[in-house]
Amino acid sequence: MLLTIGDRAPAFSARTHEGELLTLESLRGRKVLLWFYPKADTPGCTIEGRGFRDQKADFDALGVTVLGASLDDVDENAAFARKHGFPFPLLCDTDRALALAYGAVADAGATHAARVSYLIDEAGRIARVYEQVNPKDHPAKVLLDLIES
């Protein structure tokens, strides 16, 4: 089940594509865009990731940390990040704990995460939920929402 606006964002600790441990708590005080994608280096995920990559300076200017998340392992996400020059962490949710907590999978047996994103505010609350994401325009839509809020 997806989270809703105003919910406390579930705490997490996840390995990045660089093998480092990242926690949501370490980002407190910053806005975080957590975007789940189904599979590293597939067409839709690549388009969406490149959009976030190409607009990273705009997200940075608005004080937003971009985090990708998938069920892929460190090697798969590291290859994906290198190939496309992604300048943000890709979280490797191989145990599905993150995707389960955020409703991106229905159960621990899922093979792919749903394409869903959350904007988490500085206090750790869900500020926006993006369902039925179109990978082609999702990064631009998030930026527009940030600018308009």
C-alpha cells in the first residue's frame, strides 16, 4: 500500500551502488526525492534516470537530494550508474525492505519495484506521492511541483 501525504517517511538504511550505507536519517533537514524504478538499464528506467541526471543542478538548487531505488544488486546498479553518468545514489533494495515500507512492491517475492516516487520533506514527512509515473516527463513534473509549492 502506498504512503499518503503527511505520513512519516519510513526510516531506512540501504546500500548504494557504490557499496556505502545510506540512511534517511542522515538526510534529515533536506528534501529527498525517492524514485523507485523497475529494473536497472531498461529503456524506461534509463529515460527517467537520465532526466534526473540532466536536471540535477535544478534539484540541487532547490535543496532536493535525488535517490533512485530498485531491487537490483550493487553490481547491476553500479553498471547502470556508470553507463549513464548518474551523479546520485542508486539504492540496492535486494531484500525488498525499502520497497515494502514504501509500497513499491506488494510482497517480498516481487521481482520488480513499481514506478512510484515520493517527495519527502525536511522533517521526514511525505510531501508528494507520484503514482503512474511517465518516465519521459517525471523529473520535469517533480521540478515544476517543487517550484510551484
